[in-house]
Amino acid sequence: FQKRNIWRYVTIALIISFIAFYPMASQRQSNQ
């Protein structure tokens, strides 16, 4: 494993988690 590859996967994981979480947060705000 190279450190650069790890950072690349970490960045992709953060982006995916953000995209997956953002719609849920926006729905919660609209519901409240």
C-alpha cells in the first residue's frame, strides 16, 4: 500500500459518504 493510494481512497470515501448523507440531512431540515 502506498500512502498516496490510501489518501486517494480516503478522499473518495469521504465524498461518497457526503453525497449519501447530504440528501438525508436536507430532507430532515425540510420536514422540521
